[in-house]
Amino acid sequence: MGKPLALLTPEEIHREKPAVTLFDDPNRYADKPHLQLGPVARIGGYQKFLLSNLHIEVSPEDSKLRIKRNLTRKFFDPKWLRGKSVLDLGANGGFFCYYSLLNGATHTVALDIDDTYVRMVNSVKEYFGFHRLEVLKRNITAYEQSADVVFAFALVHWIYSCTSDYGSLEKVIQKLASLTNAVLIVEWIEPEDAAIKFFGHINWNPQVVCGPYDKETFECALRTFFDKVEFLGEVSPTRCLYAAYSKNISPPDESSNLLPRTLGEFFSMLNEENIPYVVSRGWNKCQIAHGVKGLVDLDVVVRRSDFSKLEILRRASEADHGTWFRRSFVFWTPSGPGMLVRVGFHAHDNGYYPPELADHLLGHRIREKMLFRPSETDSFLSLLYHVVFHVGVVNEELKQQLGHLSQQAKISFDLSRANDFGYACSILRRHGVSCALPKDAPVSPLLPFLHDPAKVIYSRLLTEYGGVPYHSRIYIVEENGERRIWKQASIDLAEREYKFLSKLQSRHFPKVYASKRESNYSVCEMEFIDGLPLTGAKEFWIEKGTAFVKRFIHECLDILHKLQTHGITHRDIRAENILIRDSHPVLIDFGWAMSAELPHITPGKLGNEGRPLDGSFCDVYSMGVVLKAVCTYHPEFVHVVEAMAQPDRQRRVTDISRLRRMLDEGKPTLEQFKRASLELAERYTQEHSYDAAQSVLLKVLELKSDQPDVLTRLGELALAQDRSTEAEVYFAKALSLDKTRDTARFRYAVLLQNRGQTQEAIEQFEILLSRAPEPAVASQAHNELGVLYFQQGDQEKAFDHFQQAVELVPQYVTAQKNLAEVCLQRGQMERAVQVYKKILDLSPNDAETLFILGNVCLETGRHQDARFFYERVLQLVPDHEPAKSNLIVLEVFKEQFTTVPSGSA
């Protein structure tokens, strides 16, 4: 192969050469460059590929680029490339730069002499935010900065004597070696290559040629300037790739070279193989999971005819059932390995989905950056089918996903009925999806269906304890013309319910008929309770009188007495578990109940809503918490409820006989009655039932008229109804009784302010502030004073008061906005911007603030920032016309990133 070459000195490399004419348009005869920016950018020219901020894939028509990528793929293994710098000489469209960045390179330089490609790569860099990419228009002769990994594709024949004047392969390789810290990947082009024959690169400046251009000399130069040389493979009959390693550099591991290393590479592999697929479940997590550790579960539907193309991925799969298989991958992220992705591949006709849904998923798929996802409607329907027929229970995460997807699909979906599979099946059928069970047993729910899923009215994950999930499912089943409940629950939950309810023969508990136990679940057959949940009984309580409510509370005490008599602690008494049947309470759901004979586990959060602060279980306390809602509308019984729900165990009344006497003979204290009445008035106010709220408070004044807190609240109610004269009377009377009543004074000052009595309002606010009220009230008073002084044209005082308002309560957004506005009026632009940024820290989606910041940036010439703010406004408020108009103005100043000239011929 020839003798080794002597090292050339820098003087020899840069010695004075004969006058030469360097060629500066290397892409003149190549395909013209073009760029289409978007969530998935399409880059064309000498390199043709698709790119997003998550992935990169070679276009089907660019077979040479695909071969180069495949031959060099091991060098893009994140565990090898991570932390290394990259230099791409003659970067062209930048494919290998982006590929490096997506696989862990810390810094990448794209070097090219073609102005069109340099601008195109810069446009892509700015669009996707590839800030670790440096783009330079420079000849290799003028570049000296070395990098760990250097790419020199289709370069050697150009710089030999055409675009540079090295004149020999020894000098070319020595230059490349001077730029390489670890590995040089270089392409050899034979003299017989069609491009060289057509253009004559190697004879462009014959006067500088001082060494032969042949493979023997090329390989000899590589061995001279590098410690190890590896032949990677042929790109074409006249082109091949080599890897040249510096001293002490080990080649990357090739053991997993065929498998994807990142999530983006996984989908690129499917896309490049031209496999029509759709990620029916989990695709939305892929868009945010790049860099997030944890488990991502995906379902991918593929036509059966394309299953053979998945052979590489199918090898060593965890489960293979012929028409579907599952495989887990540990993908690299920008922070290292750790993203566990579990993928289930399903043939479209394997019964995982009904055939009509599977066909629709594939036929209407949508490109979403690196992958293909279902349409909005199909996303919702496929998840709804999955929840019912594959999972079989609903947890909070699935519930929220269904709610979000239904909104995107514009399909009406009542989130409160997410556990009702009959409701879900009716939606699926309405959209043409059959409600058949999956054919493949491995995808059946952990809790097998005992009846048609459409008969399920409730099915959810209750909890996990010790790694064991506890599920509960309720069916309504018609038997001999009578509706009955079948409760199916994990392990022995339903069986325990049968045992407890068998002891409680009363109209206040469901009757039970039968029970059975299977290996992983149990069943309790019981009476169907046709009743109203206590949670939805507001109107019921408003309509009922004192005598009825008193009798209802007595019956709730009957329930507690029955439980105590049999030594049973329910542990989960809450409003959802009490039904009103024929005006009588019925306690249900004994799955977590326990007794001395039947102890049980205590899952986290059990009974949290009605559990004493000391963490114990007390059914009397829990019932008291439930009855608080009843007494909200009937404060005359608040003394009983407060005795039951007393946080202090020593003061809590749990003796049922004593509670009955309190109910029959006692009455609340004035303070108890007033507190309950104020709470009821507040509830009515939130419902805009102002007359009802006023009526409740007037009853308190009938008992005792000189109560400034009640008078203040009546004044606020009058203000809310624009009855300012009446409000003034209430506030004046409250202040006459208690001059320190800050809320009354503040409301009175606001009343004067709204009437236009500016000076009087200022005086009242000043009196209030002189008392040093609590920060929340003081902050509001300062803000209102700032508004009044601003209206009078006194910007100094306005500024001072707004400043004090935000110092007292930094999260007071209204005061922050007022402060920023005064800063703008005073020409303090930078101070105003700082305040607006604080507002966005508190409220990132404040469209008004975003729009103002856009205006400030527009006025100060920061057009890129202005565009960001206006586009963010339109994401929040799509019909925001001022933001639209200002974006049009920005078009005048916009640099031409998205359109690339065709280049010279």
C-alpha cells in the first residue's frame, strides 16, 4: 500500500503557491436547496431529510444519505457521543449536525462556503432553537478550531485542488487531522466517480497539484496521521467511508447498532421504512417525554401486511402473540439513559380494537412532529375503548386524559360519569364503534367482566397498597324484573361487604343476597338503592323544613348506633356514600369497613375528607362532617353537628343518646348560629342568590342587632346589588359600633369612590391606613388610593401607593399592573418591563400583560421578542385583533428566514 509519509511542517502546508482560482459554488450542479419550515421541517438539496426538535429522518428519495447515516450510525450512540464536540466540514443542509445534537453532542459547528446553505442552516437553527449549533461560512483553509468528532463527507476531492488548494492528499489529511481530537469520518471518492469526470475537481488548479489522487495514497495518509483506520463500507461503487482514530480513542460499541437509541430514532426508523402506523395511545407523552425519565406506554397499530418490516424490533420481545408483540426500550435523553418506553405493536385486524376503529385510526392518521397520531376524534374514541375494554377501570389520570381529549375532539363528555361504562359504550356506539370485548386474552382487564360492560355504572381504581391495585366495579343487572347490584372488587373487598351488611338488617343499609370468591376478586350481590346521592341534594335541603331535617339527622344517628352495636367501623362515611331513598338515609360501600373479627389494611387517604386530625377513624366525626353540608341550610342544628365533628377527641360527643338529647332539647349559641349563618350567606352569595343571603343574615340581627360583622356583610351584599344608599347605612352603623372594623371602612371608601366623591374616599382610605390594618386590606387600600391620585394627575403619589401595595402583597397582580402603567407614563420603560415580568411569573397566561410587553418590545425595536409575545397572546385568545394587527406590522421588519433563494446555477 506504499511507504508511510513524513509529517509535513506548517511552513510546507502554507508555503507560497502559484496563483490559483478557487471554485466557490460547489452546489451549482446539485439539486437546488429548499426549506419548508414547520413543526416538521422539510430540507432539500444535496441532502434531503425531515427534522423536528425531537427527531431527524432521511427522506425516502435520498438513498445515499441513508447509506451514510447507516454506516456511521454507531458514532451517534448517545452513550458514546454525549459530551463530545462535532465539526461538520461541508455541512450542506446540516443533517449530521442535527443528528449529533439530538444524540448528545455538546457543541456542533456547521462549516460551509455556500451562502445559501449557510443561511438555510441558520434559519433552521433559529426556528427550532438549536443553540448549541454554530454556523460558519468559511473555507476550511481559514478554520483552525478542532473538535472531538469531524465529518468530511464528499469533501476530499473538492479541497484537493478546487475549492481549496492543498494539492496533495497528504496535506488534505494532515489538515483534517489537525482539526480532529478523537475521530475523523471521511469519504473517499474515486477518480472514476461520475461527478469528478463531469466537473474535474482534481484538475481544477493543476498548477498546485504536488501529489497523486488515488486510494493508496489516501489510505497511507490516514495511517500516517492517525493511530487507527477503519473501513466503514461503500456508499456507491466509487465512494466509501473510513473512520480514522486518534491515539487512545476506542471505537463505539456496535452491539446495539441496529436498535434505536432514542425515542426520536425509534420513530424515524418506522418512518424511513415507510411503515403506515399510528400511535393510538401515549403519543402525547412522547412530545414532552424527550428528556423526562420514567415509563411511557405506547400502543402502535400497524397493518398486518407490514408486520414483517418490524422484524428487527420484534427480536427479543417480551411477549409475542403472533398478531401483536410487546417490547421495552430504555432510551437516552439529554440527561442520560432512563426513559423506559414500553411499546405494544398490534396488527390492525387482531381484535385489539374493533376493525372499524382500527381502520379509521390508520386511514385518518395525522403527522405530529416525529410520529403519526390519531385524529382528535379517534384519539378520544380509542382511549375511551382502551379504558373500558383493556384497562377495565378508571383512575384519575385516565379520567383527566378523557376530559382533555373530548374537548379537543369537540365530543360532549360528562367527566362526572367517567366511571360509567354504560355511558361510555353509548358514546362509542354513537360514533360507529362496536362495543365488543377484545379477542386477545392478554389485553383483557385484570378484573374480568362478569356481565356486558354496558351494564357497568362504576369502575375505578380505588388505591394501591403494597404494590397491589384494588379495583371496584358495580353492575346494574336485571333479574326476574328486579334490578340488583353486582359489586365486583379486588381480592376480598366485596366478600367483606357481604359479611358486614348481613349483620345490618335495616332500611338504612342495602340488603344482600349472595356472595362468591374467585382467585383475585370477590362478588357481592345486593339490593339496588334507587336514591339521590347526598352530594347532589342541595335543592332537597333548601326545600325541607326544620322538622324534616331534625328527623333525618335522627336517622343518621340510628345508622351510627347500629354500627356501634355490632362493633363495626365503616371508615369511609362521606356524602358520596349516603343515598337518600324515600327521604331516608342509606349508608353504602362497606369495602373498607372493619371490626375486631374482620380487621383490614388501611390504604393511604382512606376517609381523608372526614377523618379526625389525629389520624384515627371515628364514624361519628365523619358523619358530623357530612351533616355540616345539611346544616349549612339549617343553622339551627349546628350545635349538634359541631359536637360530632369536634377535632379534639376529648371534647367530641360520640354518645348517641347524648346527641339525641342535644338534637331534641338543645339549641345553638348565638356565636354558633351566627357563624353558620355567615357561612350560609357566603354560599348563597357565590350562587348570586343575594336575597336569600340577606334573609339569612337578617335572622341573626333579629336575635341581636348590634353585630358589626353581620352589618358589614349586609352592606357588601347591598353593594353587590348596586343598592349604595342601603349599603352606606349598614357600613355607617357597623363603624358606629366598632370604628376598628377595617372591612366596613374599606367598603365604605370604595362606595364613595364609585360615587365620584374622590376627596371623601381618600379621607376614608387614609383613616384606614392610619390603623395599620392587616397586609391584604392595606394593600388594597394603597392600590385604590393610587388609582384616585392617578385620576387626579398626581403620578408621584400614585406611584408611591402602588409601590406600597405590591410591597405588602407581591402577588397582588392588579396593583402590579397599575404600578407598571405608571412607570410607562413616567417614561421608566425598563422598570415597567421588570414589573410586567414579575406579573408573568405570577400569572404566565395573562394575555393583557403579554400584549403590553409585545407593544413595549415593538416600540424599542426588539421585534423577535415582540413576535413571541403576540403569538403567545393569540394562543390564549385566538381572536385578539390588536395582536393580529401588530404581527402584520412585524412582517415588514421580519428577516427572511423561511424563504431560501434558489442559488446560482
